[in-house]
Amino acid sequence: EVALGATIVVKDLKSGDRETYVLVGAGEEDFDAGRINVASPLAQGFLGRKVGEKISIDVPAGTLKYEILEVRFDD
């Protein structure tokens, strides 16, 4: 299940691209490095989700659609 500290691999259902994100706390975010603030709309859409789920996330730029491919917690 996606939570703070998780590394997630998702598939963008529009482009087909695989993207990797790490959910981090405030002050640790670096979007270019895939580190997203857990309070952001994108991260909020992933929280509590599980591998295999297809989700739609409303962000200021529109609606993003993803499939969650992997959730892991790295040491």
C-alpha cells in the first residue's frame, strides 16, 4: 500500500510511460528527481492505493491517469 516513504512505479495510461516517484515529507521534494511531497495533489492520489489499481488524479493541469505497477520501501 502506498504511504509516506514509498517508492512507486506507475504507468501513465495516456503516454504509456513508466514513471518512478518517492513520496517524501515537506522540504525533501525534488520533482526532477522523482521525489514528490506527500501533501501534493499527485501524491495524495497515490496514498492508500495498491499494485494493480488504475487511478485518476485531478491536478491543476488536468486529470492524470495511472496504473500502479510496483510499491516498495527502500532502506
